[in-house]
Amino acid sequence: MKPLTLRWSAHTDRGRVRTNNEDSFLGLVLDAREIHLLGKTGETPLDRDDRPLSKLAAGDGEQGETEHRRGVYKRILDEASTGATQLSAPTVEFGERSYVFAVCDGLGGAKAGEFASRIAIDKITKIFPTYLAQKKLPHEEEVSKTTDLLIELFSEIHRALLFLSASYDECHGMGTTLTLCWIRPHHCYFAHIGDSRLYHVPAAAEFSKRSIQQLSEDDTHVGWLFRHGKISEREAKHHQGRNLLQKALGADHQFVVPHVGSFTCSPGDRLLLCTDGVTDGLFDHQLWNILHHPSKKTPAHHLVEEAVIQSGRDNATAIVVEIL
């Protein structure tokens, strides 16, 4: 069997209206020995590989912070990083690489949304490695354990945001969406809350009518109406209440339960994680068209650029992952 290769690209833009970028994104590569941040683009073997992981630069929503903003963010982040929960989970075997990708869209006035999305990304980076146990589990137990892991991870971020919201004036009402995908050889796990999205473009269905599948469920009433056939995609995109979230991490919600799931990934599959700034400007068939038409830009850059041209009312962020 031919070894699988993973290729990814990520891009973010604050859009044509917003003065700051409240989106954040993350790429991680890990094995049983170490964990590293991924850069905005790259390609690497997905299956077993005994070579050391390469350390690359990570990306987030907005670059070039002022010293004051960095100081405030560091103070809040240090507070958020205390008291992480320990939870046993399926291990990543020596030599077996797995990858975590995530996008967040922050909520809240002033700089609270920026803080919220970046705190969520930081918590994933710091807590996720502590969940890797030292025992290989049967597949059924692994799926159950991974589901528990992802739910607890989201709960941990939620508790941190609620605590910070109550502790700092600049964080009052802070919250964030979060869409996360954990890719292991031949299998993917995901967890989601809010209205950012995860799409799966199966290789075997590239030219069928249902060639792009939204795996996440928008946590809005409009999303519910669309899923149940009450309104069309066009009606949902222009609905007055399309941005009214029913669930988010933090944002003064008392309890949150993320949508979790898993699916098999095969050569030729593509995954798209994106914030609502992308889907505000592009319909699903446009996403598919852009992903299947080569450009000098990376797929993520091309998607975000087109979304900003078509709308640009919100920050726009995308991660495109290709399994080769």
C-alpha cells in the first residue's frame, strides 16, 4: 500500500470592514515523542515515519501586535493556562504521526474576541499532548476514548474563558467558535461548536452532486432550518438571524456540548476548516470549484481571497488539508 502524504495550507484575512482579526488557526504535528507547530503551508508523510519532526512557525489571526497588546494577552494567557485537566486517551505510537488542525472565530467587544480565539488555540497546544496515554486500544475503545478527550478539551477551554470573562474587564463576554480535526492514518476525528465549519470532499464522490459534505452543524436556528429542509442554502445565507449563535465556548453560556464525530479518510480526500467569513461570501458549490481549479496561490489563500472579494464583511480564515 502506498504511504499516505498530507498537504496543507492556511490563510486568514481581516476582510474589508473589520479593523482587527478575531480569527485564529492552528496546525500541530505530533507523535509519541514530541509535538510541533506547523506553518501555513507544508507537505509530509502521514503514516509511520521515524525521522524527527521539523519545527515550523505557527500562524494566527493578526500579526504585528503592539507591546501593550502582547503584555495584556500574555497576562491573560498565563491565567488561563493554570489547572489543566488530565485525561487518559489513545496513544500515538512511536513513528506514527498524527495532525491536529483547528479554526476559531472570537466573539466579544473591544479585544475580547481576539483574546478568546487565541486562548482556545493556546489551550489546545498545551493540553492536547497531556491527553496521550501509553496504551494502545482496540478501535471501538479508541473511538469512545477520543470522543471523551475532545469533549473534555472543549469543556476545559469553555471553563477558562468563563473564568477570564469574570476576572478581567477587557475579557467581559468573551467567547469563540471552535472547529477541530484530528487526523490519524486512515481515520479522522472532529469536534465543533459555533458556526465555523468542517467540510469533507471525498475523492470517490468528486463528480457527484453531493461532492462536498458539511460535517459540522451550525449552532444557529438558521442552521437548523437549513438542515431540516425548511429553507434553501441561499435563504440561509441571507437570513437576518444567520449569525445568532445558540452555542459557543465562553460567551456566558453555562454549559456546552460539542458536536463530535469521526470518518474514514482516503487518498484524494480534501478537508476544509473555515470561519463564517469564508462561507458568508461563498456557496458550497463555489467552495468545491475553487478547491478543484489550480491557482498560483495556495488553496486556502485562494478561498479566503475570493470570499473577501464576494463579501469581506467579516474576518475570513481557511485551512485546506489534502490527503495524497
